[in-house]
Amino acid sequence: MRKKSLTLFSDGTLTRRENTLYFENAQGKRPLAVEGIYDIYIYGHVNISSQALHFLAQKGIAVHFFNHYGHYDGSFYPKESLHSGDLVIKQAEHYLNKEKRLKLAKLFVIGAAKNMERNLARFGVKHKFYELLEELDECEKITDVMNVEARIRQEYYALWDEALPDGFKIVKRTRRPPENEMNALISFLNSRLYATIVSELYNTQLTPTVSYLHEPSERRFSLALDLSEIFKPIIADRIANRLVKQGIIKKEHFREELNGVLLTKEGMKIVLRTYNEELSKSVRHRKLGRNVTKQRLIRLEAYKLIKHLIGVKEYEPLVAWF
């Protein structure tokens, strides 16, 4: 049985009775096939019993929590069973060594920039970030690398805007709260993608709290932020672009709240349905010579990072060929 992600939108209670997990809400009580659950995403107000959490920990199922506005709040991260002491040391060494850290940080930005270039070509805008990437090569501090990354993304959003329909322009990237519909859509997708990457890291030997581009103190699972730079353009941005251009997401799927704009519950459901479908799509992997899902690409990226850290093979960021 292929395990799948479970998303809970409605308010309710998650409990355990013997070896069965139950979700109870206003519509009734239903058992959940825990053996078929990969991870859980909770958007409603859900009470979880300690027995249920213990059961989920035993099964190695991460639970991600989002607030009423669809913003990521945090994760229940079960005890790691795959961690390697040697790899933890290697991760720390690459963080503490300025040269090694800078190299990885730059590679994450290069991968992100190349994927943004691919997107712009798909969106009908021809552009390359030559000058900014040349500037990146000269950076000697992480803060300088972050500055270049921010400028690449700013330029990217401005160019992407040229291909977006009226009423769904980014204008300026705003987050908490998003100031318009497109910003709300991008933020919602990025938040879900971040949680997805956290789940994938849990299923590797990597320690998710040691990162290279982002400071480990920024967020608990800061390595997920590093990897998200690679995948935001080819997953979140492509989904957002398709949803608005095909008229799947409309103005009616947003609401004004918190002095900003947010997705309605129905809007969230539509977006996540498309998101899950996208992650389950397969692409032919050029090096492996077989089909893999787009979600699997995230895990494979983590494995590539592991090989780099232990000195087996230099890390090369994923640049989408699909």
C-alpha cells in the first residue's frame, strides 16, 4: 500500500483506541487506516489525545499544524529513528567551516535561480540572471548570499507579473499578511511545501535543524528552508501560475482578513487538491533511468546532500528538466 498524506480541515478530535486511530467531528466518528498514512496536515481546530500522539510517534508519522489563516504553526516531529551520529558531525562541520558553508549556500541559490529561469521561459518571459549570479560568485558572507538571493527573487516576481492575468498580479511580495490574492496563494503553497519537506527530511538521516543558507536559529527546521529554495519555483510557483491562468482559483476563493487577503476554506481545498495531484505526478529521472514522483524528488535531493556531506559526491542542485 502506497502511503498518502492526510489533510484535516474540519474541527474535531483525534483519538486512539487499541491499534486504531479515530477522527471524530460533527459528521461522526471514523477510523483512519494508520498504515496508509504518510503524514498529517491539520488546518482545523483538532484536539489530539496523548495516546494518539504516542501511536503516531510509534508509526513515525509527522503531524503538521496550520492556523486558521493557513499559516504554518509547527510540527509534531516523532523521535528520529534513522539519525547517524557521524552524519550529524559532518553536517555541523559543513556549517562551522566558512568555505564549506558558503559553497552549499551558493549552490542552493544557483539551483533556485536556474529553476526560476526555467519557469520564466514556461511563462513566456525570456530572462537569465547572469549578472546577479556573477555577483553571487564573489560573495564571501552568508548575508551577502542572502541579499543576492532576495534580489533574484524580486526580479523574478516582477518578470513573472508580466505573464499573470489582471487581478492576479504579485505587484510586490508581501507575506504576513499577504496584501493581495496572488501573494496569499504563493504564501499558502510555500507554507505547505515547507511542511512537506520537513516530512521528507524526517525520513532521511539528516538533522533538519542544521542548515547552510538560512541560519539555524531562524526556524527549527531550517534545512527545510534551504531545500525549499530549490522546490518553490518548480512546485509552488508552477501550481499558482496554473491555478490562476486556468481560472481554477477565482477572486471568490479569497477573503479579506487581518488587514490582508487570505484563501477561503474552499479555496484552500482546491489548492491542496491540485498540490497533492502535482506531487503524485511522475517524471522520468534522467540519471536513475526510471519514473519518480515529484515528491520523491525532494527525498532524492536530501540524499544528494548527504553524499556531499560525507564526501562521496559533490552536491549539484536540482534544475528541472520537466
